[in-house]
Amino acid sequence: MKGNLKVISPLWLFMFFNMLLFSQQLNEDFKIKVSPVFNGEKLQKDDWYVSKKGDSIQFNKVKFYLTDFKFDLAENSQQKIINNTVLVDAFDKKTLLKTLQRPLNKKDSTIQFSLGVSGVLSESGALSGDFDPANGMYWAWQSGYINIKIEGMSPSCPTRKNKFTFHIGGFQKSYPTLRVLSFPIKEYQNEITLVVDLATFLNEIDLKEKHSVMIPGEKASKLADIAVNMFDIK
Amino acid sequence: MKKAVCFIGGILLLSFIGLKVKKNIFTYPEYWPKPVYDIIKNPVTEEGFQLGRALFYDPILSKDNTISCASCHLQASGFTHIDHDLSHGIEGKIGTRNSLAIMNSAWSDSFMWDGGINHLEVQALAPLTSDVEMAETLENVVRKLDTIPFYKKMFYKAFQDSTITGQRVLLGFTQFTLMLNTYNSKYDKYIRKEVGGEFTAQEKNGLKLFRNNCASCHTEPLFATNKFKNNGLAVDTTLNDYGRMKITQNPKDSLRFKVPTLRNIQFTKPYMHDGRFETLQEVITHYTNGIQQSETLSEELKDPILFTHREKVDLLVFLRTLTDKEFLFDKRFSFPKALITQK
């Protein structure tokens, strides 16, 4: 009994101080503006675009997860970012502006985040909010999140209704699809515009050959390497 | 004095938790291993269980309102589909696999014959969205349920909030599935030395044969293991199902399938992932005479299993002791009348 107490009391104290610390931590807003484009031109649903390969292309779904935002990782690895996930839908304006809260620190020089959802979350069962499987970004027959969905049509696709469908995901060690991005930010900067250029993706893909990837594996992993290049900051 | 501090601390803590957590109704024999599913984090409540039960039996969850989970998972057959080798779904479409029995799911770390589902909570997504099963989307199921006052009430009782979300629908199914536990067969009573558990000499010999030849994969007390094995079935060339390899894309997993539980095996026919065997006699004959050699065949089955005719019978008699009538006829798991009277 005595031995037990020795363990318990410091634990209580520790929890108490932690509560104090967290309640006093000051946060500030940091805005992420997402700007989906095709070759610099604003991306609109069902408009026509032409890729470098000469394919005419229309998009009807562009969705992806940005997760695990961090600032200046090296110096304060303990920092707690509030609101650090967003499921972006290029055609749903609400999702194009995300406000994170970071600890007050105007001197950060990098922002880092992941394109996709971690393996840990992909093995955690039914989650809520942006991670709710009802968002259509979760695979039914092989558990795990779909990190990126890009769907549309092009006369170049030899498929039914000329559709192309890219569902990029999978977290197995041999074929990971999560990609980490980081960008420099300036002192006192409290927002970034994240440009997502779909042309970068479609310029790399031969739609006659490759028009649907909907399972985890090598192909998905390669597509993730291409997809990550769509992102840049302005 | 110190005792008192401890006590008060404990009471405070409990009252904090008590506000949120209702009484857990999930139980299992204390000599069983700990479940894989985190029951402490997600306890099963009576309200959650009843919600899940309604969802499980309600055909509204399929696209044309004709198929419920229970269409393929019947209680009296250990919650599997009988008399069909491959399960039937919406518009009579036929799937590619024999349905699995749902029993003691809290002890499984993955689901489906190929283990493609990594968590019980997301299991229901597969049948709900499969074209050959219920052909719905979770988003649409949420929308449908949201228009039904009966369900608004059920969700409120289960989650103290009537907002229906995809997560909560899935958790509802989970609560019901978690309760489908069987541990009152004659075999269990034999192990616990209870009345009704007296084994005959034949059953005892069957158990011995089982332990020597089968238990490395169908391990007691669950009669399953969380592993994928090739048990020597020849490939059905009309289906070309290579099992686990589809998920891992690793040739070493070719022809490996989940080791299913053998509890209530007398009633879960037909047998194997494609339902190729109608009787347990055929299954036993497969293990003695039908093993197909291949690169991924399990070590355990590389040496032939030799049974005399009498031994085969003894093994069969033992397998029947795994039948748990209390489970198969438990009224708590059957069609909920509230679905008709209150909806």
C-alpha cells in the first residue's frame, strides 16, 4: 500500500501541473489557404484543360488529406498544434481555408505536414470528423485511408465514359503512399497559400495506359511520388 | 490516513469516468486470453448493443432495402450463410466467397478470409459498400437513418447525442458483433468441469487427436489463430482466389487464408473460403487424403495425417462438442421485435 502511494502522489502532481501548463499555453492562428489550379489557371469542376501530353481533361473529384502540421520541428518537438488535419475538397470552398493554432512563436522558419493519413490512424478503427469513413476516403475491402482521390474524364482514356480514377493510398511498409512536405516561412508570417497544380500530376501520366489505380501497391506508391510534386507555396 | 487519500482520489476519478461511461456488458471466461479489441476504451453498453442489433437486422441498410447483415449471417448457423457455397447479395448477385461465421470477434486482429480488414470497427463497411452485397455508401446510410425517428432515439440512447455519423453507425455494428460470443459448448463445460461437460471415451480420444493434429492452427480456447495458412486446398480455377496475397502482394502469402474458428462447426456448413465441402467428413478426408503440395503449404501439414476409420469418427464426435446451443438460440441475439413495433 505504502509503495503504491509513492507512485501515485507524484503522478497526481504531475497531472496537475500539466493541466496548468496547457491551460496557460498561448496560441495564435495560422492560416493555410489551398489554391487548386491547372497550369496556374484556377481549377473548376467540369471545365476543360489540356495537359502537356496533349490530353483534354475534365475533373470531377479532387480530394486529399493534409495532416500532422508542425512548425520548426527540431527546436520544439513537444509543440501541440490544434486543428492539424484537413480533408481538402478542391470543389468545396469551405475546405480551402484552414486555420491551425500554434503556440505563440513568431520565429518559426519552416512548416511541415503530411500529404495523407498515417498508418497508425489507418489501423485505429472507426474515427470521426475528417476521418469519418462516411467521407468516402476509406477503403472497404482493404482497411486504410485513401490519401488522394483524383477523378475525371479524358477522351484519351480507353475506358467506359472515358473516365480516369486515381485513388492513392496504402500504408504497408513496401508500398507507402504518405509523403511529407516542408516549406520555409518567414518570421511573423501567419499564413501560407498552398498551390496545388493538377497539371504537374497529369503531365506525368499517360492516360492511354494508366487510367485507374484503386488499390494499395507499387502503382499507388509511384503515383504518390508524382502527386507530391503538385504542391508549392506562394 | 494515506488509505483515505487513496480512496478519495479513487472516488473522484471514478466519478469523472462514471459521468461518461455506462455499464459494460461484455464478459468472457476469466481463463481466456485478453481480447484484441480494446474493451476498456470502448466498453459495450446495453444501449449500444441494442442499436447494433437493430442495424444488423434492418434491410434498410441495403440499396434496395432487401438485404440485411442477417441475410448472410444467420444466428442458428453461428451467424453464417448456410446452403450457399458463395454468399448471395443484392439482386441475387453472387459473391466470390463463402460467408464467415461471426463469433468471438473481439479476439481477431483482422477480418475476412484474406485479413483485408484490420479492425472490427471498419468491418461493416465492406458488406455495406460491396456491389454484390448491399451496394450502399456509408454516407447514404447515414442520410437514410437520419430520417427515421426510431434510430434518432436509438443513437441518442447509445451516444447521448442523436447526431448520426458514419463513425457511430460503425460503432453500433461493432457493439452488436462484439457480443456474439460463444463459450458454453459441451467442450467448455468439460474444460470447466461443469455439469453437462462429461466427455465419453470417444470424445476424449477425439480431443486428443485434435490436439495432436489440428490445434497448432485451430488453437484452444478460440479454435482459431490470428494467422494465415495454406491448408492444402487446390485452387478453384473458376475463382482463382489466392487469399492473403491479394492484400500483401507477397508471393509467400499465395493460397494463405485466415484460420477460421471451429466453434459451432457442426452448423456452419458449407466449409472453407469457397464453401467447397458440404460435410465435416469431407473436411477430415481432405486433411488425411486431399492435401495439395505447394510452395506455401503449411509446415504443419507437410507430413501426412493418418487416421483409422475409428479415429475419424472420434474426431468428428469431438468437433460436435463445440456446438453451443445457448449461443445459437440466445434470444438476445435474434431479430429485435422493436424493429417492427416501434419503427
